[in-house]
Amino acid sequence: MPSLIRDDGASLEYQVVEPAAPGSDRRPFIFQHGMGGNRNQPLGYVKQIAKTTLVCMDARGHGGSSDVTDDHCSFDAFADDIIALADDLGFDTFVAGGISLGAGTALNLAVRYPERVAGLVLCRPAWLEHRQAERNTASYELIANLLDEYETEEALDRLTASEIYRGVAAESAAAAQSLRHQITRPKAAVNASILRRFPTTAPTSSREQWAAITVPSLVVGHLDDPFHPWEIAKAYSEAIPAADLVEVTSKDRDPVSFTAEVDAAISGFVDSTEWKSA
């Protein structure tokens, strides 16, 4: 698997999927995973892209990439890594997208590097212009503390016995599974700072910054998810001038329909939009 070596020595693994049917004037699509995921997550979300080069990278502290350090545990640092990858691959402009944490990274890119971002995909966004909701930050802080103190199995047992987890599980089985994954994923303990830092910050500082985004944008969200509320997706679609909002079936109601509808929305957007020349 190819890797990008950053100036601080970090190794970031990525995957490039070439289009099956190349089209004219297509912009590459860099699509990033969520917190605790890896490049296989976005690769599993889009299967119908025919004309667009797809690139997915394991962010620091995820997948096959180097562990994260405190000074690189931020949306700015994760976005800077994407720019370094685009430079390495020779992409002057590209469509930036992501799921949850990856959506926050893509939004950060659109605000801080507007000359590089030709389009924007925010799938299941989880951040507004401030820290996440108290239940989110408390859930992730609890998991980080458990990872610090216990081995995986005991940490998992203590999580599932907690009042916070029981409340989440009563509302959404998919969200509860995601919390368990934050403990069982590879190298979870050594990268626990991700769970403390990202939920307590934000990709951008104001909604005025969203209003300055002029590129074609797609926002994908759904109901019934306490960690990715529909209201957040709606807020982005209302603030970003060129944004379209697509509601998909929630994973709890029908995971097969969820995957198919996300794929159709994102693949159609990146393959069909008439991107302007660089």
C-alpha cells in the first residue's frame, strides 16, 4: 500500500482507485473516513463511481498510518495532510469529502484552502462551529479513560455497563456499535487523544466561513443518529450557498438501503457535476 511520508516523519497510508470509465474534466475525489475508522470505510460507501479517481487515506492514528501526536491531533493538521497528499499526487484541485470526522476535515479544507477545493461532500457531519454536544464529549472521554486504565476486554465490559452507553444503545444500535468500535479498533489505546481532542473542538470557528464556500457541495444526512444529528446536516445545507441536502435511510432502520442511498448520492454528485476548469 502506498504511503505519504510527511515532513515530521509520519507515514500515512492511502489507496487510489482509478475510474473504470474515465470522463473529461473530472476532478479527483479525496474522501476521508470517520473517527476510529480507516480508508475501508469510505471505500465501502461509494461503489458506483465510474469517471472519477477516488483517493482514501488513513488519517494519523488510524488504520495503517502512524500514531497521532498531540501537536497533530487537530482538524488543521489533518487537513494539511490532505493537501500534502494532493501535492504528492499532482492534484491542483480536487473534490474534498468525508464522513463525520472526515467531513469536518473536508470542511476545514474548503475554508482554509479554497483555491484547492473544487467541490465538497459532507457525509453524516457531526460538528458545527463549536464543540460537540455534552453526551458526545462525555462518551468519548469515558472511552479514552477506559483505554488508559484497562485492557481491551475489561474496557469494553465497563463501557457497556455504563449509564452513558445504555442510553445510547436504547436510542441507536448503530451508534452503540460505533462506541464499542472505539475500544476494539487496532491501536485504540495509544491513539486515545483523538477521542479527547476532536469532540471538544470544531473544524471551523463560524458559520460565516461556511457561507463563503462557493463550490458545488453535497450534504448527506439522516435521522435517528445521536452522534450525527440531522439538524447538523441541515445547518450546513442552509449556510453553504451551493449545497444540496440529501436525506438517506438511517443505518438502524435499514443498513442495506443506507449504503445504497449514500452510494447513489455521492457517486452521482462526483461523476455528474460539471466541474469548472482549474
